[in-house]
Amino acid sequence: MSIPGRAQLLLVHGIGGLRNTEREKRDWLEALAHGARDAGHADSVSGIVQGWLAEIRFVNYSDLFAEPDEQGAAVQAQLDDGQTDFLAALLHETTDELWSQAREHGDLRAMRVVEDAREQFMDGRRELQGAAEPLRVIARILTTLLQLPGLRSAGQWASGWPLLGHLAQVSRYLDRRVTAPQGTTLNARITYRVLDAVDPRLPLVVVGHSLGSVVAYEALHQLPQPARLFVTLGSPLATAGVVLHRVRPHPARTPGSVERWLNFWDRDDIVVCRPRIKDWMAPNSSGVLPLSRRVDSDGLWVHTATKYLRQPAVAGPIIEALKQ
């Protein structure tokens, strides 16, 4: 039984440290309200901020990841060889994408930084194969990439170790062998957080950011109720074949309940680079495929969910789906 005239907005965060649910929810909604106003939906701003336009849930699973320390000891303790190999492959693919992007735009400074990182990959190949400490090689390459103009100015991470700790969350989520004391996998416990937040009586509008786009994608495959709109922001599904080949179900396809899928990417988002998700995703039975749209955010570190949500091109379709 559905509730007439009402939908549920589900917000699923990505990589990062421990989060405060209410504060994060407020930040996301304030950003969405800003974007809605610029998209011509000023009448919906108060409904978003005050929560009466839709049933709004922020799915917080950050506590399920252990906090890595800045020297990397905790990261090393958490990852086995297979997970480390995944991170190396992910970083290698991302570095190649960054190189292509920098060359395409004639960004000589970025090209020099990325070329340095690529040379470190070549020099550290033996270490990455397990002869020494592969995580230190990966952290060193990440530290180099943090010299990219936007990332260096943003000051988001002091070195590659904290960034590696956050990227390791992708590896740990996609490793189905990781188990809790009660015998459940980490990704199963995270997916349960999403499913538990869903009101089965309401049509869904789902926004997934970064790793949260992968989490939401897999959860939507388990939900029968219609999802009017699925929005992915800064999604690793869009670029990383090493990610897409590990998601479930496989081969990857649009969740059956999704009626529309919009994937947003920023040229300066190191996680996304250049989206190819439509080429790698099979349609659902309704023929729905992800449609990628580029946005250009102001500022330095553009990967945050709030930077994306402040874009009218992102906020407009979300508000329209909620008002449908």
C-alpha cells in the first residue's frame, strides 16, 4: 500500500571518516535546497530543509569501517593481499584516466604530476607484486597525486596515507570475504543499513555519492518498489572497470526498479575522471540505462556530495521526482 502524494528521499554517503547523521543530513539538504533555488524550485526550498516535501533518510554506515591512522598501520592491518591488489589496480586505472584527461585539456602542470605518479608505478612494480610493502608504494603515489593543483590547494589530506585509508573502504566493501564476528560480510551489513531505512510503501528517489553509489546500486537490486530516480554523484561505477567487475549482480545491469538513472560527474573530480558507465551497464527490462551529465563546480575539492547537490542540474531532477 502506497501513501498518495509522497515519496522517500534516500541519501547514501561515500568514503570518509566517522559521520554525524543529523549534521550530514542537514548539510546535504541545505546544499540540495541551494541547488533547487537556482533550478527554479524556490517553492520547494523550505520543504527540503524542513523535511515535509518527502520522507528523508540519511543512511550512515561509517561506523562499520575502522578509523585508519595517518601512518597507515591500521590500513595495513585491515587489508590482505587481494584487497591491496585491488587498490593498486584501481589507482593504476585512475592514474591513466587522469593522464588522458590532463593531456586532452592541455594542462601541463597536471601532466607533470601524473607522469611522476606513472613513473612511480613502473619503479614500484616489484613492490606492488608483494616483494616489499605495496601499501607504502600506493601511499607514495597518492601523495604525488595530491600535488595536482586542485587537490593540493584544497588541503583535504596531508599525505597519501589518510586518502589511502578512505580508498581502502572501497576495497573492503567489495571484498565479499570480510566477515564480522556474527558471520556476516561487511558489504551485507552496509546493504542492510540501506534496506532498513526504506519505507516499502513509498516510491523512492535515491542519491548515492562516491562509494555510496555502489552501495545504493546493489541495494536497489534487492528492492521491488519503484525508484522514480536514481542519482549517482562522483561514482566509481562510472570509470573504474575494477569496481564495475566486482559489483553484484554480474554482469552489471540497471536495477529493475529504477525508472530513471542520472549519473553526474565533474571534470576535476579525481574519483570520476571520464565516465563510461553507459557503455558498461546493461539496461533493465524497461530499457533504462544511466545517463551521464557533466557539471562544473566552483572551488578546489569538488568530490564532495554537497558540491554536486548545489548544482541546479543535479538538484532540479531530484526535486521534480519528489514532486511527481
